[in-house]
Amino acid sequence: MLGGFLSDDLLMFNTVSLTWTPVKTSGLLPSPRFQHKFAAVGEQIYLFGGCSHNSSYCKDVHMLNTDTLTWQKCEVKGECPLTCTGFSLTAHHDKDIYFFGGKCTNKTGAVSSTSEVHKLSIAKMKWKVPLYVGIPPERRHDHTAFIIHSHMYVFGGRNEEQEFNDLKVMKLINPSERQPVMKEILSEFGIQGVSNGFSPTKIPNVKYELSSSPSPARFETPSAKITDESNFTAVRNEAMDMIHRAFAILDAQFQKLDREKSELARAVVALQYEKEAFSGHHQKQKQELQEMIERHKAQNESWLRAWAEENDKERKALCKLREEIMREQNRLKEEHYTIQKRSERLHSIMQQFKGM
């Protein structure tokens, strides 16, 4: 614990004896301040924020080494969180410190709360905007925050409009888990194969086999033993018959190929019809979902307007009732004053009668 109001004292609390002990430190001490925050990371304690003697916000970061009790000012890179008070500072895995919420006061004195989430990387000593899954809590300050199993819990707090008694949680994402988590999120929307790196386009290995290739017809050429001119006619007739059979086989194979091509064309047309039907169904579902969202939005806005009008009516009625009560109170005061005056006059008259 460092100081209270405009002090740079360092005290240590013993949880066994329940006593406070002053601690002497060295190094570059932080300036006196109040409403600052601490975060313990291993053997080191980090200090951030607070207000100085002229009520200006501090945005420097200091580190106390608990072994040597030496202060060191940290040179931090990145965009610093919005300077404010009432924020929370929570360490995570001895490597990051998470900042959430707080309240700021502008030059006119108006106070506004924030719901900003920032991360201080201890290794790089740099402010970053962290990745997380979930809806951040409403803007608030003076809350409590802690981290368990990479989940940041925020409890309680307040802002300019209300006080909170809720518990919110956000799942923190490490940079190494960014791509798997993004793939999981994108897969829920039907997007696959998204990658941050470049990979060459792969040419698919498409097979165009419509059917098993027909085995070529084998023709066994008989050994023509032409001994004389009388056998030439028989050999010629046999050769012509074999040629006719070969052409018949080729015609049959081409007819089979034509049938398979026509079947493939019909399958392509059927697939195109199914694709168009699926696209139309998907578009219809998308339109129905959009209409449902619009109806839900309109219902919510109508309910909010009705609630606001009813609330305004109740507030106006309360204001009117308050004015009537104030008028009645003033009337009673006047009557009381009149009665008191009459009583004094009556008392004076009684005194005069007693004197007579």
C-alpha cells in the first residue's frame, strides 16, 4: 500500500499480527498521490495512476522490487488508458496487467464513467487493447475485478446513473490463441479456411473417368497360308468379316460413352437445380431472420419508449406531489406563525387584565 492523501510513504501490512510497519525504500520514488492502484506480478509490484497535489491525473507506471525494495520508473510504450480514478488493475499469469473502467472529471467538473479495457504487457512494457470474448460490462468505477482461468470477472461499482450489484465475465484471449479462436468464431458463421498467411492456389486433382476404359479388341490374324490363287477369296472374306466386327464393337463403345455423357449432363442440371433451391432457401431464411431482428428491435424500442414515457409521468407526478407538499408545509408554517402571534396578543391582553 502506497500512501493515502498526498503522501509517498510505504507501509507493509502483516496478515498474521494484523499490524502496519513502515518500509524504507530507495530508487526513483513515485510522486505523492492518492486514488492510485497496485498490481502484484511475481516479486514485483506495479503502481499506476492516481491524482497529484493539484488534482491532476497521473499516467506514469512505477515498479517496486520487493527483494531489494527499490523503486523504478517504467518507460511504457503504446497508447495509455484514459486518465481517471476508480479503475481496477489486475495481474494475469505474471505477464500482463489488465485495466478496466474508472471515472474522469473534465474542466467543467462533469464526471463521466468509462468501460475501457486495456492491457499492459510486462515483457514489452507496452499498453495494448486486449482481445476478449463476451460483452464488456457497463461503464462503471469503484468496482472489484479479478482474473481466474483466463476469465476476467467484474463485480459491483457505480456510474452517474446507478449502482451495480452484478457480476460480469470476459474470456481473455492470448495472441497465440487468436487464430484458433477466430477460426471457431468464423466457422459459426459458415466461413471456413480463413488464414492470415499466404498459400499458393492448389490445382485440384480431378479425375474425368466416366467409366472403365474398354479393353482394345484383339484380333487374331490367322496365319494365311495361301498356297494358291484359289484360297485368296476365302481369306479376303474372312478379313472383311473381322473388320466389320471391329467397327461394330467401336460403335457400341461410342454409344455407351454418349449415354454416360447424357447422364452426366442430367446430373449437372439436377445439381444446379438443387444449388438454386438451396440458395433460395438460404436467402429466405436470411430474410426471415432479418425481419425477426427488425421486429424484435421495433418491439424493444417501443417498450423502451413506453417505459420512458411512464417513468417521465411518474417523475412529473412525484414532482407535482412534492410541490404540493412544499406549499402545504409553507401554509402550515404561516398558520403556525399566525397562531403564535395571536397567542402572544392574547397573553398580552391577559396581562393587562391582571394589572387592572
